[in-house]
Amino acid sequence: MDDFARGADLYIREAQYTEEEYPTKKGWGHSTWKDAVNSAHAAQAKRLVLYHHDPMHDDNFIDQVVASSRAYIDQQGMAVACAAAADLQQFWI
């Protein structure tokens, strides 16, 4: 985890693949939603936004990734809010 992210109000992290997809994509320079969640938690970030979604994933798939991320966050007792980035989305903090 990079120190520059420590205590971030908003942590935007690449999370292109699921854990199931990753083994066949390893070495492509991308990560999983679980990597992103764990990284945000380690950084003690308040909010996590997942981005760089696989173009083969539709909106329903991305919604499921967010649901899985939130369930994992709850199961692990983490204190980070999670959402997916969308085209033309803007953030104000």
C-alpha cells in the first residue's frame, strides 16, 4: 500500500477483475476488487471507488461486484464505503 493514500477521504482504485477471472489475466497489470478493498482498508480510506471495469462486464455485473465488495467489507468488519465509478462521474470532497 502506498503511503500517499493513508487516511484518504476518497480512494479511487483500479479493480478490473473478479477473483475468479484473475488467474487467467495475471500479469496483465490489473487487479481485483478484493485487492482494491484490502488496499483501501490498509490505507484507512473512508471511501473507495472501483474503476477501470472490463469492457465485457455490463452494468449488472458491475453492480454485483459492488455488492460482493460491500459484503466482504461487512464480513471483515472494515470501515470503508464502496462504489463503482461511472462514465462522466465527478466527485467533490
